[in-house]
Amino acid sequence: MAKNKSSKESFKLICIIVFSFVIGGIVTFSLLKWTPLISDVLGSSNNTVITKNGTQVYEKSSLAASIDKIYDAVVVVQVYKDGELASTGSGFIYKVDEKYGYVLTNQHVVSGGTDVKLVLSSDEEIEAKVLGSDEYLDLAVMQIDKAKVKTTATIGNSEKMNLGDSIFTVGSPMGYDYRGSVTAGILSGKDRMVSVSVSDSSSNDWVMRVLQIDASINPGNSGGPLLNVNGEVIGICSMKLVDSQIEGMGFAIPIEYAMSHVESLEKGVKINWPLLGISMLNVTDTINLYRSNIRVPDNITEGVVVVEVSDGTGAAKSDLKKGDVITKLAGNKVKDTAYLRYELYQHQAGDTIEITYIRDGKERTTKVTLSKNNN
């Protein structure tokens, strides 16, 4: 009897041990399944195990699959003037309908040309028609034959990106010879305000809210796509901050901003920015202010000076007059004329906005109903 009892207890103990090993193994395997080591063994990892200085390091996998998704949608943009190649840039096919494919690029890439040709990933050169463009948006839409479209880009969302997220670009730095070049990096900054000039102006006329990246952007990359690791377009490469002491700072227009205007550009509809109704100068433009017989107190270092108020505009019906220094528009700070235009162009003709200004050393406010710009 004692022997049977002992046998039963031994059997129970063995069962408990076996059960513990099974459960422990399942739990351990489940936990390790999501680590780079086990994932690599299973062949389902997005990481690669390499050895550096005798130590195993896990690195992110190749972007090859994501590059394949976008590669055939990226084009070289060649701009000709009177039969001569004038400039090159990049672009990407973002849409196709029953007859045509549609290509996005920068306005400054196609401006000044008489003809535009695109070089596809297959090296075929085709004609493109510019449907619409805008210098303040720095965007242009082109149209091509649908039969030439291999694939279209997948549009993503830059707002979902976090600082440090991996990004890459595909474009044609330095033109045709380096077409299809891929560069990679991280998202270095969001909501950067960068002053730019338009219409070959020597001054900063406009401020763009852009994404900052550290991936290499060179002449010829302009107009090409900025992508997340899934190969989705999150921006349009637009410019590079060029300075002998600065490296690795590139900028891109957020894709949401671009896509909110493509319908108008596709239709060739001119974007009528609202009109405030003044001519203006920066407070720092002392020479031209002197010529206009305007003196700004030395303690005012930022803002926009009203030089003249145009008849028949919203400004003419407000309290603004020559010599006033505008410091805020709709509650947002105005540092100079570029910032004023940026804040102004967030509104529509017919909107009534509040303007804060300084006159005789005192801060005042007035309401202005924006006019339609018919130019």
C-alpha cells in the first residue's frame, strides 16, 4: 500500500516537472520570439545580426522592399528652353486616371522652361505637360500619357512621423547621370519655418513650414519624394540649406500641404492669395524707409512697416496708415514681410482678421477684411 502511494507521488512529481518544463518553454519561446535573435532564426525579423569588434549588433534591415514600391514612380524632370536643356530636377507619379498619369514636382524646377521631358525608371524619355504651378507653394503638377505609368506612389502622412524616424529619398542629384539615387537618414525636425525668395527675388519673400531631414539633398533632388520606411510619400524635397559651415540640413514640403492644393493645380486654376492692401517694408530696411520718409524707433527690431495703403482694399477701410508697424496678424507674430505673407495666406479673401500694430509708441489693433487679389 505504501509502495503504491509512493509510486503515485512519484508519478505526480514527474507530471508536475514535465508540465512546468512545457509551460516554461512556451512562455520563454513566446517572449524570445519577438527578440532580434529568435526572429532572425525564424527568418521573420526586420533586423540583421552582424558582428562589430567581436560584439553582436542588431541593425535594421535593408530598405530595398520599400524602395521597390516607389522606384518606378520617380522620374527625372528635364526642363528645356528654346530647345536647350536649362535645368533638371525630380518628380513622382502620384495619381492615374482613365487617360493620364499625374506628376508632382517643385515649381522652381519647371519655371522658365518652354518644354518639359521626363525620364522614366526604364530610361524612356517622354513629353510632359505642365497643368498648373504656384511659386509660393513651390509646387507644380504635370500630365503624362497613362500608358507610360508603371506604378504610382503611395501617399503617407507626415503628421504621424516622430523625430528620429527613419526616412529616405529617391531622386536625381546632379541630373541624369545620377538618376535613381537613394539617400537615407532620419526626420530631424518638424514645423521648421524657412524663409525663401520667389520670382528670383534677392529678398526673403515667403516662409515655408517644412520638415527637416539629414538625408543628402543636392541640386536635382528638388521635387523628388521623401518617404517613410514603408515607402509612403510623406514630403516633397524642396531645398537645401547651403552654407559653408552647415552640412546635412535638407527640407521637404509636408505631403498633406501639397495634396491639399493639387486639385487646383491639376485644373490649372490660379491660386488667388488674399490681399491685405498695403505696400510694406521690413523695420530693418532703414535705407528704403528713409527714402519713404519713415522713421522707426530704435527699440522696434521686428515687424512690417506700412509704406502705403491701397485705395479700395480692406486696409483702406481699416485704421492702418503710413508708418504703422504691424507686429501681429490674427494673433500670430509677424517678424518680417515673409512671415506676414505666410500668416496672411492662411486665410481667404473675405475673411476678417485682427491686426496688431504700433503707432506713436503705443500698441493698437484694427480689423481688416481681406480683398481678392486679381493679379
